Amino acid sequence: YQKTDKKFLKRLQEELSGLTPAILAAVLNGTELPDAVAVRALAYIRSGLLSADDNGRKKETNLDGWACQWLKVWLIRKDRENKEYMMEKYNMNHPNPAYHCGGMMAVYAAIQQAGYEGVNVNVVQRYYASAIQTPALVLGRLSQMSVHHLEKIEVKKAADRYRELLDECSTAIGDRIPITLNLVQQSYFALGYYQMQAKLAYEKSERIAEAKAKADENN
């Protein structure tokens, strides 16, 4: 529910047609949301990443915000044991390795974008669908690709920050990257990707503002 949303029940019916009664019952009774909520949200995210715009070009690889909000609500009710870790921004202390696998993939995507602006098909469009199901088979390959991508980044401070984030995500994942992910883990993966993407965007805007301020001082 949003304060500016005057017709949220109508939007609920449009976004999750056929599930409205079950969702309202879960809200009123304080129980879990139907698993179909997560299934539909994940499918919607995948379709958005693979779809094209009106000119036939690939869309941006930002995950749909509303779909991720549905996943977050579903996870909070599904995994009540870890709900205190579900914060508004990326949480390196989150105990679920799948969450940090998603965060790591967001970093790899940012590295490629920084090194090769305007690439036709990026790592998210090519590997996201596989990574969210079998991360161990995909993240290793992305790690190898990132070595070359990092060399192409002209801003050394940005490249060093990406390396630092990869190290932090790797530490948070632990000794072993999960081989396969179930529905709960896939939802954590998507949310980790989404929140890391937001973290990276904020840090990039901070670097741009800092560079601009220094340039203004020199002038």
C-alpha cells in the first residue's frame, strides 16, 4: 500500500489476478502469502529482463520494483525466522547465501557496464535466468569475465570499489556457492540483486557528485 495510491485494491487485482482473496485472507490472519505470489513475481522479472522496447532494443536490466516488493513481503511472511534481516537496503550480514549470490551478480553487471558502455547483450540478459536457478554454474564464469572487464574501467577508484564489493559478497556467501536454488532462495537472489543494484547506483551518484565538486573547486 502506498499513501498516494487511491485504488490499491484495483491494482492488487491487476497485478495478481486470481490471488486477491487468498492474499487478503493472509493479511487479515497474519499467515503466509500463497507461493504463487513469488512464482509470478519471479516470472515477471525474468520476462522483463528478456523483453524489448518498442524499437526492438533490449530494455534496461533493472529489476521491477513492484515485483521485488511482492517478493520481500512474501519472504517476510514465509521466512519469519530471518525477517529481521530484510532491510530497505543491501545487508551484508544477511545469513542466506542466495541473497549474496544475487548481490554478486549485480556487481558483475555493473562492472561490465562500466567497462563496456552500450554493449548489445549484457551479462544479466544472458545469464540471469540460469544464475537464479544454478548460481554455482554461472558465477564462476562471470568471475572470469570480470577480470577483463575490470581492466577496461578507467576510473581506478570505481574498479577498486567493485573488487571490494565482490570480496564482501564472497565472504558473505561462505565456503560454497549453492548449486541449485529453491523458490525461497530464488526470491532471496532476486532481492539481493535488486538491493545491490540500488546500492551501486547510489554510490555511483556519490562519486559523480564528488568529482563534480572537485572540478568546481579547481575552476
